[in-house]
Amino acid sequence: MNVYRIKNVADINRKTLPEDTDPEFEFKYIDISSVGSDGKITIPDKTTTFFSAPSRARRIAPEGSVIVSTVRTYLRAITTVPPSHEPLVFSTGFAILEATSGVDKRFLGYHCRSQHFIDEITARSTGVSYPAINPSEIGDLPIRLPSLEEQRRIADFLDAETARIDSLTAARQKMASLLALKRDRLIEAYLQIDSTAHGIAFSPLKYLAAEVTVGIVITPAKWYVTSGGVPALRGTNVRPGKISADSLVRISNAGHLENRKSRLRSGDVVVVRTGQAGSAAVVPPALDGANCIDLIIVRPGPKLFPRYLEYVLNSSYARRHVEEHSTGSIQAHFNVGAMKQVPIPSISRQHQERLVTVIDDATARIDRLNKRIQDQTTLLVERRRALITAAVTGQFDVSTASGRGVAD
């Protein structure tokens, strides 16, 4: 098995849209967020024109070529371009690799999704908030190439085995979706806030909360520091009922001092404004005194039990309100004014606390089942990646392997 450089076996960024492209030229635009870490690509339903598209919509990638994200490389946004009846144009945040003669394009795609390649990309990326790598550095990365016949044999094997794993993963994702729906219905039944409920008084959130405000929205990046300072939550850290400390940014002490109103307190409820708009979670004691960026902050006060408010805001009832009052065609954006108007059931705090206890007990079994499904899905993703890595690096003979047990 010979070792080459990527640039010796693939053309990189061979074709881009010129600046004099017809302004009315229509295409579907693929940005970094359109490609998942599992290699799945989401092609938008709507087309855009060259005139109205972002200036970074320039890369041309033919079917079968490999797109590798060169920014926010921790997202693992790497995949093979699928067939399309309409033109696809990709962000300049991608490096486009086109296999040359003697290289199977499917093998190149699998190589670029192997753990070895991803580790190399990550190690060479620079930057804190948006780690990036230059396409020329990708070109210098090594690739081990067996004969073309062997490349095709490996690609055939991985096509079959990854399809089997993907089928298992899809089945678990469907089960998780059904459990999430059951959980939502159960919570709404206890909260009695569906559209058919009668006899319950509702008040806008602004009359029940002590304060509704917003995190840092004006050039927050100017306060970012690589060490020291104060942790700051962003929308990417907040999911319904959960706050993740992964990928927390830090802002300087000066930034923290200047942005006093966005300092968090244990028991505050933070709500996502952009992206997964409306997702809400209670701030835990570990993040008391932290800051936040572009999040709505609800300080419940004596009239609201934080966990109760969290359940209400994450219900499908509240989500419908958020969707109705969100703006933005690409990413939903929910503002403070709209949040203040969200109707909340006017019940006593004692009743709220009792309901939270009941709901916690009722949803515990569903959450345990969901956790098992998530664990199984994680193992399938890891197995898929390990199988790809083992096959493209020649760790086993695909002509005799079934794939089962290879990654165990």
C-alpha cells in the first residue's frame, strides 16, 4: 500500500463561480450547517439566485466529490456530494476534493471520514471559537492507497456495511422520536395547557416573572478570551431541559463587568433566541455567576417555580407560540418582546412544585428508555467510524470480513 499526499490524488477547489456569474443563476446553496457529523447532507427545498446568495456561495462540487469543512472543523462536516437534478453550490468554508485517475471516489470519501483523517484535520486547525484549516494543508495530508481494484472492493464492502448500520440507526431514531412525542403529550396532559383546556387562567410571562432580559448581543466576540475570564453560555449549549458545558466560550473580566444584566443566577431560565428558538433550561448552581450570549434570561421570582417554567416553555404548546412569533427565513429568531407575551398558566407556586414532582416521576421511565436508545445510537456511530477507519487503513481483509466484530 503506497502513501501519497491528498493533493497528488485529488484536485482541490478546482471550480468556483466567477464574480461575473449571471445574477439570476439559480442553485441550491449548501453551507456548513447542512452537513452533519454522520456525513448526512441536507439539501434545501428552495433555490436561491447568485444575486441574493451569500458571498461565500462559490464552490462547485460535482457528484461524487468530497466536501471537507475547513471551518469549525470540530463539527466533522465531511461527506460525498449526492446526485442532484438542480445545481448545487457550496460554501467557501468547504474544501472540494475530486478524485483523479487511479483513485476510486468512494474510497476517497471513506478515507476522509476515517478517524485518522479527522484527527489530522483537528490537530492542524487553528483558532479558539472557530477552528479552521487551510485547504492547502489538507492537500498535504497523507493517504494510503491500495490498488484501484482493492479500493473498489473496500468501497463496496463499506457501502454494504454502513448501509446496514445506518438502517439500525434510523430505526432507533424513529423510536426516539416516538418516545419524545409520548413524553410531550404526557407533560401537556399534566400541565393542562393544550388548546382544549378550560377553566385555567393565563397571564403573559412579563406579569409573572421578576425580569425578562437578554444576554450579550452586540459584538460578543470582542470579549472572548482563551483562558481565564468567565464562562458564557450560548444557544449551542442549551437544549430543552438541559445545559451542556461542552464548547463553552469565555469572556474577559472586563466584558463580564460591562455586561452586568446578562450575568446568570442559579434558578434563572435561559431560552434560545436563534436556531432552536424557544428551547429552555434552568441554570444550575455550577453556572451561577456565569454570563451568556444572545440568550433570553427569565428570572422567575416568587410567582414561578423555575422547573415548572422550564416544562411549560419546552412544551409543544409554547413551541407553537414561539414558531408563530419567530422571524427569519433561514434561522428562526425569537425576541425578548415576544417572550414576555408567552401565556403562562396562573397557578400557585405550590401547585407548580407539586406538578413538577408528578411530571418528573411520570417521565423518568421514558427518559431511561431514551437514554438507552441514545447510548445505542452513539455506539452505532462509533462502530461505523471505526469500521471505515479499519477498512481504509488496511487493518483487515474486506474480501473475507463481514464487518461484524471488526470494531469491537
